[in-house]
Amino acid sequence: MTGQRAARIRQALEAALAPATVAVVDDSARHAGHAGNPDGAGETHYTVHAVSPRFAGQGRVARQRLVHDALAAEFATGLHALTLKLETPEESGASAGARG
């Protein structure tokens, strides 16, 4: 994870979600010239994988709203797009077991 925005995203999600884990990857280079990153400057497109007990009992859209609410200041200052994988600790353990 590099860049100031990635660090701010991580901090905001840690404060809002108290996640067991959170990973933030800057995918901006893959979107150079696209909407939200026309000049290829970066720090606009991210993939986030968060595992948090706050997601328990919530559907996909509710989980995404929690993340988008936590990152409202980033969206207001140039964050354009997120790819999200949001799981509870139980879901994360089940998917890890299925992979291994």
C-alpha cells in the first residue's frame, strides 16, 4: 500500500469498522485515462478487502454504505471508485478454508 490516500482510507476504515483486517490496494494505474483518472495521476481507484464484525447481519448494500460513509471525505476530494470485498470474521474463515 503506497500513497497518502491509501493510508487515509485505511485509517478511516479502522476508525469506523474496527476491522480484524483491512487491505487497501491502489488500482489507479490500471485506470489511467478512464473516468476519474483522465491524466493518470493516480490515487483514484482502489480495491479494499475488510473483515469486520460490524458487517454481521448486514447485506451487501448495507456493508457498502458503511464503507462509503466512512470514506465520504475521500470521495469529496478525488476518490473515484472502489472494488469492495467485505466479510465478517466468520465469512472470512469459511472462505479461507474453502481456498486451502
